[in-house]
Amino acid sequence: MTTFTIQDLFWLAGFALLATYWWRAKGVRDLALGHVQRHCKEMDVALLDGGLWLRGLSVRRNHLGRLQLRRSYVFEFTATGDDRYRGRVSLLGQRLDDISLDVHRIS
């Protein structure tokens, strides 16, 4: 018969929390990537490297006054194929909070 100590349960709970956070963060990142892809298509620019990079985490209040995690990501895009520019997207919880593109040349 195997017995677990309080320390074993603590580590197990910590691992479960980290796994849950990672899983949800991946889902939010995929959601942000979808917003970026649509926005780039609407603005007639090309998303480069097909990725987003987490820029920051903060806690903010949503439109109902509840605290939620705000994730900010950066990405790179091009309008002409020659230059690289930076864009930003942020999600408050699972809702799009803001998306912007640096000033860029139009082809």
C-alpha cells in the first residue's frame, strides 16, 4: 500500500495547476493568433513566422469590473515583402482587447 505525504499532495497540486495554466494559456494564444491572422488579412499585410510571442501579463478589470488576466503578444508582419514591422495584440481573458500595427509602407 502506497501512502502519500502532505508534501507529495502539495507537489501534485502544484503540477496540476501549472498544467492547467499552460493548457488554458495555449488556448488563449491560439485565439489571439486567429485574431491576428484575420486582422492581417483585412489590412492586406502578411504575418511573418506565423507566430506570436508573449510580451507581458497583467491583471486588469473587464467591462463588468471583474479582474481578469491580460495577455499581451507581439508579432511581425510585412506589407511589401522587403521590410519587417511589429504588431501587438492583447486579450483580456478570452476577449480581444486591442490590436495594432506599426506604421508601415503600403505596396
